[in-house]
Amino acid sequence: MLHIDAEQTVAALPFDRLVPALRDGFVRGAHSPDRHHHTVDADGDATLLLMPAWSEGGFLGVKLVNVFPRNAALGRPALSSAYVLADAVTGEHLAVIDGDELTRRRTMATSALAAGHLARPDSGVLLVVGAGHVGSLAADAYRSVLGIHTVLVHSRSEQSAGRLADRVNRQGVDARAVTDLPAAVAEADIVSCATLATEPVIRGGWLRPGTHLDLVGSFRPTMREADDQCVRRGSVFIDTPQAARESGDLTQPLERGVLTPDDIRGTLSGLCSGTVSGRRSPDEITVFKSVGSALADLTAAAAVYQACGLSPEPTTSHTSHTSHTSHLSQE
């Protein structure tokens, strides 16, 4: 069984490879039961999460995530994850893959994949809200699917925003840190939020017609990045049905009747398979809410393994469309 570290995982998952792989994965589908959630200490704040998924005749995998919030006081990461990949035909274990980088990259690749269906094709200005571990990849992911020529970066930490803008500038793209968030939202064609906010960061009144809003950060009912006006004005799409049960960006407006289940236009699998229509007009405001999926983890892990030249394709065909009721947060 191989050990594939963080550096190898990054090298195996360039966005121009990962986004098409995810598109194929969301069309094929996979079996992905709800995540397992276990408390592992007496105080109840350390958690083990298990996220299984498998594709008949292909790969089987489990992501293991340890969440230890008290590590912050020790100067250590609160989250550590690994992905264990196996052959779904024989059950033989194939690899252990760095779960942190796999999760980070599949998260932004999922957003970019959705934007290919929901953003205006001529979108050129991207606003990144949140310059952390996940948000720092937004420009790279979106540039793999759209002609992004300008990147605006907003963060609670102006230093973090400046560092990310400098990095994007070094890649040959016009980028700048911004402090006036309403003005930046009004300038952007795409707004991508990856924060841990518990109160809305984006106001629907700031969105101009034709904007695509990507909401990554809210993975609990108590977390929100967008206000009610965003979902009221926008056509709402989700990565999986779990998003409507887990994210405060949807659960809160659903509870108050601002949004109804019928208002959610469809899932990413529907967009990718063509059973759900995406953007309908240049002036339409679109909203994509993701919470992450075990299907995306499995697809990314398979891509890592195959990129290492160890398996050209899964053992047999994946042509059947299996269900993928997915579990998980963006952890």
C-alpha cells in the first residue's frame, strides 16, 4: 500500500485535470452513505469523522478526519485527515493519500465545475472573500474553466489578502486586495466566499444582475455567508441534497419560508448530466452552495492514484448511474 504525501497529492491534482474528473464523477455517481460521527474524548470536543464511498467495479475509499479543536492552544492544526483508497472489486488496499490537500483541492474544483454551468461565459472578474487555506486556491480553480483576468481579494486580515493578491499577480494575473466589500461585489462577475462566518458577509442588494455567487464556507446550520436577499434574488443550486440540511445559508431561510425546497433548482450531478438546466439568461443571478461530498473525495483520490501511473482506469466500467447521497462538510 502506497503513501502519497501532500506534495505528491498537489502535483497529481492540477485543476485542469481535477475539474473534468469531477464532472465525470458527478455524472457516474457513487454509493456514499452518510458520514459517521464519533466523539473520542470525555469532554466531547474531539471528533472522528468517517466518510465512505465506492463505485461498483472501480474504487472504494474512506476519508478519516480527526477534529481536535484544543490543538489550537498547543500551536498545532485542529484538523488532520487521510484518505484510504482500495480496489472495489478485490477489496485490496491501494494507497493512503494526504486528506488535507485532497479536500482543499476538490472543494475549489467543485466550485469551478459548478461555475462552468452557472457563471456567465464571459465572466472575467473574480472576487475571493476569505484568503485562508481553501479560498487561496479559488483563483487557480476558476482560471481553469473561465477567462478570469482580474482577481479581487477581501479578507478580515488585510495582510492575508495582500499576500494572496501578490501571489496571483506573480502568476501574471491582475490582482489586488480590496477593503470596500460592497464596491468589490458590485464590480465582480463571480463572488466566491470561503469563510467561517456565522453572520452574513455578502448582502443580496450588492449583487448586480448576472453575478454568480459561490458559497463554500457554511457547513453547519449556525454558519452563514449570504443573507436572505441573496437566495431570494438568485437561482439556487447545491452540490448535493445534504447542503439543504447542513448549511445555515439554506437551513435558516428554509425555516423562515424565505426559501422553499422547490426553489432549489438542482444539484451538481443534475447540471453535469444535463438533467438540470443552468444559467438561463445573462442577467440571472445564480447561487451555488456546497458542503462537500464523499463522491468528490473518491473521484479526487482515484485521480491521484491514476496520475501516479499505477492504474490507468478503474478495474471495470463505471457506466451505471448509482446514487450519491453525500454526507459531509468541507472539512
